[in-house]
Amino acid sequence: MAKVIFSPSAEEDLIEIVKYYREIDLNLARKIFNLIKKKAQSLKNNPKRGRIVPELEKQNIIDYRELVEGNYRIIYSVKEYIMIHTIVDSRRNLEDILIKKLHSVIE
């Protein structure tokens, strides 16, 4: 059974999601938080069950997989552990989000 680790970026994503929903409904924020965490932790038993991220696969990048929970895509990689890299709203353009994240890492 592999360990699931959230990167600092994924932790920030989760915090932002919870902050957004907390303004609408505290119980909804808790529910979404718990659903995302539970889905990510479920990877311990079958880490390769998520599909390869289609937008990255088009670029021949096949090291990243994703699970969907509600409107959110949980993007991760599998090594000797499972690293959750980011959690993004599926209604947004993933390529734009990844470019923005990579740009902030480079600066």
C-alpha cells in the first residue's frame, strides 16, 4: 500500500477550494474537503486506477494521472508513493492552469 502525499501546491489548491465554499456554506465546504481527501486517499489501494491526464498525454507526457471528484480533477503521479500535484476545477482550462503554475515555479 503506497503512501499518499499532497504537494504544497495541492494543499494550496485544497485550501482555496475550501475558502471559496466556506463563503457559501460551511457544511458544503467541509463535505467537499472530505470528499476530495477521501478520493485521494483511496489511491493507496489502487494507485494506477486513474486515467492518464488527456491534455498531457497529447504532449506525450504520461506520468500524470487523474481522478475526478465532483467538479475537481485530482492530478497525481505514482512512484514509490503517490504524489498529489494539483487539484483543479474541471470547468477550467487545465492547460492554462498548468502554464500559470509552472510559470510561478520558474519565477
